[in-house]
Amino acid sequence: MTETSVQTSAAEPAAKPVSRLERLLYRSEALRGYLLMSPTLLIMTIGIIVPFLILVTMSLWTRDGFSFDATLTIANYLRVWNEPIFGALLRRSFWISGVATVATVVLCYPMAYYVAFHVHRNKMMWIILMTLPFWTSYLLRVFAWKVILGYEGVINSGLQGLGMIEEPLSFLLYSKSAVIITLAHAWAAFAILPLYVSLEKIDKSLLEAATDLGDGPVARFWRITFPLSMPGIIAASFLIFIPTTGDYITPALLGGPDGAMIGNFIQLQFGAVNNWPMGATLSIVLMLWIAAIALVFLFITRQAERRVS
Amino acid sequence: MPNFAIFGGSEEALTKMRGGFVVDVSHPCNQALPRWVSTGLFQQIDTSRLSNWGNVIPEIIDLPGNAADGGNVWMAPFDWGQTSVTYRTDLFEVEGEESWDMLWDKRYAGKLGSLASGADAWWCGAIKAGVDFDDIASDEAFEKIAAVMREQRPLIRVYTDDTTTLEQALSSGELTAAMTWNSSAVLLQSEGIPVKFAKPKEGALTWVCGVVIHKDAPNVDRAYDVIDSLLSVQTGEFMIGEWGYGHSNIKAFDKFDEATLQGLGLSKRPFEILEAGHFQQPQTQEWETRMNETFEQIKAGF
Amino acid sequence: MSDGTYIRRPNRPLQIYAVIFLIVLYVPVLFIPMFSFNDSIYVRFPLQGFTLQWYGELWTREPVWNALWNSVKVGLVVSVISTVLGVVAARAITRYRIPGKGTMVTFIMMPLVIPGIIFGVALLVLLSRMGVPLSLYTVGLGHLIICLPFGVATLLPRFEGFDPSMEEASADLGENGWWTFWRVTFPMVFPGVVASLLLTFTISFDEFIMAFFLTGTDPTLPMYIWGQLRFPQEFPSVLALSALILFVSFFLVFVAQRLGRAGLDNGNT
């Protein structure tokens, strides 16, 4: 679905205006550019910056009955730091999302590889075939997994039918693994597409060159294909890891008591627990952690890439 | 056809309304009523505009915090019932009398279910812990209830407010017993599943719920129409027959004989039932928040 | 096509993997139409027999249609706005030398790297502080924020990929800017526009996490489905509707595919 060209084409040609006339043109061009960008920027400002400023402010408030005590304090942050539950929920969310992300990327990679290298006719058909399931409601797909993993679900009935188990397996549903399986399935399209795009872009002559130099299929894969598909792997990881850490529907429906994630707790603060400032604090903490993890991940992959090349 | 917005619990609905969500009517229970009224988000109900008001059982109108000016009320009572244990008679072996201990029975660890909202579960925990509802707000009560809830947590397979999930799990044998309202037991029985709605020796949790009108309700006339039809005999018969809930219209009970009503845990004299159980009492917002916070942490395993 | 010979060789294990992959991908999704024909209000095995009852009932379920219509309205408005703004922004990014461009693009792409729940919560806080009542407009605003980056991301490569000299040539021929845009630029980026419209509509149509916080009394379809998950009586009609949506989108995609190929063939001859 996404051809995330998040690259910012940062290397702009350094325009060195020579004459005053050119400088004016340059300026007016920038001005026109700004003008064109302004509606988008305006909406993004209203939609991102302003709410975030208020979110940060509110995270420094405290709840007072049904309203707020607007005295600025870091009490909420101290609570998040001191009470073990919040750290544990964050770790659990990152663990679940992390495993789901790795599983999705690993499972989708061969598929994307197959379509990129071994399908020669009707490639588009294959891509459509792989993305069509994601046109159905996310909620219903999650719900479908409840039916599959359930006590009388497909897996249990199947295994019982085959006589492999006496009692239905109860650990399938209401567990971390249920959440991981469902997330991996629900977000597969977000792995397949970036992986496919990056694999498709690989210059086939490089592979031939490697073969000519005596590389076997395995060596060829690890020396050429894999490093060159790294951008796709990184994009897929981000596109899956980040949204899933904030998911609360899948854990709510399939996670059971041990599968609750930080998203469930954020949602509760704005619902039953009714502590908006705490909810704001948890959101900010979640965001900072994601940013930190993303930076570390980027740093490591950059290092790895550098070492390879 | 009216539009519905369904929330995980009434607290969630109230939070949403505090955030500017405007509806015509909503459906709180007696325990939440004074807190709801004190938010100033609701308007008094002019009972003279309700043709069925004369048949509403007086005792369940006269709830703490319900009286408004000049005979008006804040909430038109609509349904009442119990929260208790629904269990599989074939799968759950009752030791001695039916009791709340059933939901703390280690023999059925991983085969027990519970409602997720503190508005039910915490109060049931109080009954189990032997806390008198008059003292439920004390620190000591908090600790006692929290302790029994923590003890129960590892035994529970699923906490959910989705009663369908609990019903299906009971019908498949995934759960042998679960905390439910009347309707779950009635529904399962009608499908021929061997379940019973327990009459715990400590008493069940009892409540009355009703309808309130938002102060800025866009369609006040429609709101009155809706309330009046909810209070009608037809609705009442449906509520009793199909769902097993008590209704507020005394005439709705005429279609049912005493034995049927008893089987459903109901009576034409609701207070017999409500008093025999543990009737929920209004609490402060502070209490509500503290309770929800504690209970959510316990459910998450802390 | 300079594929190496070894690539041409079919890879059996990989082929088998691909088939299994597709089966696993499709099974959960195919449950939806399957249970929409099942003669029971409960979604569970074993299947109870074939019925078209839920499709019949669907016509009488006004709230389902309201919710669908709400989602379509929000989706259409959001996809059009984010695509138009995306075209404008992508053009500005690729055609003009703007100082601070990198920062601005990063800023626009930010929603891609922030979980939806955080936007939902932040907007809810903002709107409630401003006293703005929740409605389909607030849902639309939320969706716009997550759809805009997808619009821009889809359109950017299109604008990057085409040769600005085409525009210059048109301008040299005396066309004014507006004409140049319609006659030269727009046809070149048209596939990107279609892709952006489709993508943003799909995202908005199925978005739940933000809608949960921002919906007022008018539910979007996912919100409605969420409410019905716990009411078995209404749920089969939800399945029926979702199955219909699935059939229609399959159909549309295949038609689009056929038309696209036909168009390509004509273009090539």
C-alpha cells in the first residue's frame, strides 16, 4: 500500500544566486513553494503541533475529581517511572510488537522475493492477490482470528478431529501469542509491499556478476540481495512496529488478562479510569520510547549496512 | 431508528459526555446516579409527560439522589436485576451451597470468567471479602477487596464486558462459571445449555438502572417518547421474558406466574430481591476513580 | 529483461511456500463471507446450514446503512482533500527550491511514525479544551492527518519521476501555468492521483483507533461494527455487509486491473 519514499531529497542543489535579479527569482520561487505547501502545513500544524502542545501541557496537570488541577507538576511522570506496572506494560507492548514485526517481515520476505524474482507474468495480479485481504475490516479480521484460535475454533476442532488432542488447547486464545499471530497477519501487507519494491529495484546484473564470480545461491543472497533489500526491511519494520505498539483492539479482543498492552491503558485513562492527564503522560512516554527505539534501530542498521558495503 | 453509541461501561459514557458528547438519553445505574446528576449534564424528567409513569414501581423510583424539583426525577428507572455466578451444572461441582467462592475455586483455574467493569466486579469482590457496602469506601475495605481480586486474577481466563463472549464460552465449556447478569443465564437456558444462575449464600449484587436525558438533548420530545416506550408493558414483558431482567412497570409482571418469576430470580416486589441481595450504593467520584484505577492494575497483573 | 538464467529456473520450495502463504492470508478473511451465509447468529463452528436471511435482513437494518454512509462520506471527503493537498505539496516539494524543505517533508511524514492512538488522544484533548463537539467532522480531521502523509508519499515519486522539461516546453509554447498543469502535469501524475485517492479512502474507511476517540453520535462503520461485536442479533448483518463490501472491492479491483491492462495494450500498439 505504501511506497514510503520518506527520503527527503535533502541534498538540494545549493543555489548560489549570482545577480540581484536571480536572487529575487529565487526568493519568489521559494515563496511560491511555501504558498503551495501552506495548506498542507497548516492542517498538519493544527493536527499535530497544537494537539501535541496541549497533550504535553495536560501531561503536567493532575486529575482533580472530574476536572483538572492545572498546576504544572511532573507527578504523572514520576508515577510512570516509579510504579512498576507502567514499565512492565511498555516492555510487554514493545515485546509483542517487536516479535510480531520480526515474524511478519521474516514470513513475508520469501513471498516478496518469490514475486520479485520468480514471477514473470502477471506480477500485478500477484500483488493484488496479496493485498486484497486488507480491504476487509481490520476489526473483523481480528475477530476472525478469535474464531480460528478459539476453544471451539478451527485449530482446536481440527486437532481434535485428527485425534491429536483430547481437550481443546486453551492457550491459543487470550494470550500474548494470540495477539502476535493476529498482528502478524493483519499487518502483512505493510511488509510485503515495501519488501517487494526494494527487491524489485535490485539490478539483476549485480546478481549475474556475483554468479560469474563463483558465488553460490546462498552467498549471492547474503552478499547482494539481502543488503540491497535493507531499505525495504527497515521501512516494513517501522510501518508495522510503530502502529502496533499503540494498538488496543487486538489485545482487548484476544489478549486476555496477560495480553494487555500500553494502548489499553491509555484508552482506559480516557475512559473508565478517567484520568486524562495520566493518559496524556502515558502517550508522551510511549512516543518518546518509540522515538528512542527507532533511532537505535536506524543506527544499528546503518552501521550494519556500512560494514557490509 | 435511533442511533446508539455503545460504551464499554457507563463510566466511559460519562467521560465521553464530559468531553462534549451530546446524546438524547443514556442509561446509568443507581450507584452512579448522584455522580451523574452532580455533573450538571442532565435535565430533570417531567414525569407528567410519561403516560406509563403511574405504573412504575414506587420503591425503585425512590432511589438516593433521584428526587428532583416538584416531583420530577433525574432518572426514569427501567430495568433491575442481579449480578451473580452463572455456572454449568454439568461441569461445575458445587461444594455445599452456591457461593461467591465458586469464582475463586482453584479447581477451575483458567475456566472462570468475569465481567470486566469495576462497577460489577469490584462490588462482587466486596461481597466475597465480607465488606459491608456501607464501609466500601474505607481504606481498609479497599485493601481487603484488592486482596481478593488479586487472589482471583490468576484463575480468570477472561475479563470482558462483552456478555456474548462469556455466554459462548459457557456454552462451549471453555468456562465452567462466570460472573454475569441475569440475561446470560436466561439466554443459555433457552438454548438448552445446562446452566444455573446461582443464588450465592452471601447474596448476589443487585442494582436498578434507568434512563436520563441530556441537558442539551437535541430531540427532547423524542427522548420522552423513547422513555415512555421503554416503560411500557410490552417492553417490560420482553425484558422479563427474553432477557430475564426485572422491569420497572408493575403491570409487565402480570403475564408471568410467580414460579416463572422466581426461576428468573425476579419478583413483583422488587425490593424483596434488591434487599435480599447487596444493593449497590452511590459513591463519590474520587472513590470511583480510585476503584477503577486499582482494579485495572489488578487485571493487568499488578 | 536481462534476467539471469538461474532466476528463470522455477524454485519449487518457494512456490509451495507462496501457495501456503496465500492460503493462510486468505482463510481468516474468507471466514467473513462464510459466516455471513451461516444459519446461526453465533459465529462458531460447526456451521449450521446455508441461509440468505442475513442479506435479506440487511436491507431493513437502517443503522448499518447509516454507519456505512457515514464512513463513505468521511472517506470521500478525506481522500479528495488529502489527494488535492498531496498534489500541491508534492509539486511544491519537487519543483521549487525551498529552504527547509527536508524539515517540512519530515514534518508531513510524521504521522507515519506515531501510533494512531496518540493522535486520537491528542486531538480529543484539543477538541474538548476548545469545546468543539465530537462529530463526523472531528473524525474527518483525524483521518485527514493520517491520510495526508500517505497521499504525499504516493504522489512524490510520480512528481519526482517526470521530466520538468515537459512543463517547460509547454510554457515555451505559450500555455499559461493553469493550462500547463491540466494538459501536461496532471495527465502525467494521474496514476499517482488515483492511487492516492484509493489508498487514502481505504485507510479512512477502515480506521478505528482514532475514530474511537473522535466519533460523536454518528458512528463510522468500524465503530458500528465494534459496538455490534457484543450483540449477536445484529452481528450477522454486519458480516453480510462486510462480505458485500469484500465482493464489491474484489470486483472493482479486477475490473480496474482489466481496464488497466486493456489501456496498456492500446497504448502499446
